[in-house]
Amino acid sequence: MKLLMISGDRSVLQGKKSAFYYTLEEFCKHWERIDIITPITDHSLGTTNLFGKVFFHPSPRGLWYQSWWILKKGKELIAEYHHDVMTVHEYPPFYNGLGAKWLHKKTKIPYVLEIHHIVGYPVAASWQEFIGRWMSWVFLKWDTKSATAVRCVNRETQRVLDDWGLKNIGVVPSFYLDRGVLGPDPSIEKQYDVVFCGRDVPNKGLQELRNATNNINASLLAIGTDVWIGTKEEVYKAMQSGKIFVMNSKSEGGPRALLEAMALGMPVISTRVGIAPDVIKDGVNGIFTTGEASDLKGKIKMLLDDEGLRRCLGQEACKVLDRFDREVLVKRYADFLKKL
């Protein structure tokens, strides 16, 4: 079978071996061909062939043109390769969903609208996110009407969409953990008290984390902000150079980094967003935080002062590998799409 993907992820076109790259590495084993339509990309490599069967098609113009590009290029690709199903990664301002709706009307290809998280939910970190949350409430009801199914990746998002009256919602996680490279490495020296992994944007709560660690003189490594690391193996080593992993986001679809830290046997502190409420049992395999600097400070200090608790939390956290095994979940996702 052949798959057409409408995506906003341009990391592979930028030459990065990102989470999307590693997902495609396993995902393409289940398809004869995958074509991916993306927005315009700075320093793009053009139409890229990965693994002999994954092909990228970036737009030649800005985002204002993206819906038309999806229609134009999608029609060409479907006419030539006769794709069986389409996936659409949807988020504000909804140009992917609009283009997919047009393409479905012209070609009748079945498609899944994928909503990984609600922008600005449960907490908007900026006025832009507040507008994005409002737009989601307004547009997703219209957006999903022609979709064959709706996919979300955590139960928090499913509950919100249910409350908004959306139909045909399936929870199919996208957090694929690779047993081949994940797992605790006790030989790695603990050079930092706390590790964070993510961009320095208001939504990620990094400033609150910096304030908390500064107040107790705890050392902090911010991967992806203070330092950029290339391969996933190098990232995992850097993560394990810390005693505690903190995920302090105000809204998330995942994040994958939280689950990876747990799989590495790290004690984690997390806000109650995204996948976290689905996997963390407070005080058993992780610790929840409100995300405020004062709360973070107290919980970080508690863990730094209690090596035994850190060890117990890490041992329980490792079990997340059994739930999010890469090969099992990727196959489940492919099977979900093939049944449409």
C-alpha cells in the first residue's frame, strides 16, 4: 500500500536526524511508498529520497500558498502513484486541513486528521497560543467533517475533542521508544543536577526551571537550548549526565523526551500535560509539578537530597519501554491507517 502524508515537519529536509527521521525509518517498512508534502524550507535539500521509499515534496512558496500546494502536488502524486490513504498533521492556522479537504473532494482519498495536541491547552503561554486555542475550538469542528477518522496521541487531547463534539476519534500514540538504544547506562558520570530537553520558548517553562535551579544552586543542562547535540545516541548520553530530568511544559502532545528520560531510568519531574498523566503515577515512577518555580524548587531539592527515592523512581520509570516499544507501536499505527 502507498501513503500520502501532509506534514509540517521540515527537520529531515534541514538535514536533521530528528524524531521524525527515526519514525520514518521504522514506519516505511510497512509501506510500498510514502510521499510527504511539507511547507517551504530554508536550506531545503529539495525532494529527498529516504530509505529508498520515502519522498519529500516541499512547497516552492510561503505558507500563504500551502493549501494550494497540497491540492496541486497531491493531485499529481495521487494520479501517478495511486495512494491508498492520507494522513494530515493539523494545527493552527489549519492550512494543512484546508488543503487536505480540497484534495479529498477532488480525489476521494480517505484521510486521517492527526491532532497531536491543542495549542495553548491547558495553559496558554502567550497571546498567540490563546488565539490558537480559540481557533482550534472554532475550526476543528468544521475541519474534521470530511475526514475518515481523527487521530490523537494522548487521552488529554481525546477528552478535549470529545467535549467539543468531534466524532470518530482514536487514540494511537506516536511515542516510539527504541529498545536498541534506550536503557540506563550506569557508567555515565552525573555531571549535572537537572537536565531539560527542548526549545527555549515560553511554552516549555524553561525560565521557571532556571529560576528554581538558581535558587538552590543546582546545575542545569538545557539540551536543545544551551547545547545542540546531533544523534539520538549522543542526546541519550547527555540526558543521563543529569541526576533528574524535568519536563515543565504548559501544553504538549507528548513530549517524547519525557518518555525517553523514563526509559533511560531517570527520575522525572513533570507538569500534568500531554502524555504525562497517562504514564506517570505520582510518587511511583515520577513526580508531578505545578510548573511554578517555587514548586519546582521544592521537588528538585527533595530528589537531590534523597538518592534512594531517585533510584526507586528511575527503576519504575524504565517500565515505560514495555508500553511504548517502537516496533509494536509503529506497526499498530500502520495497521490503523490500512484499515480505513
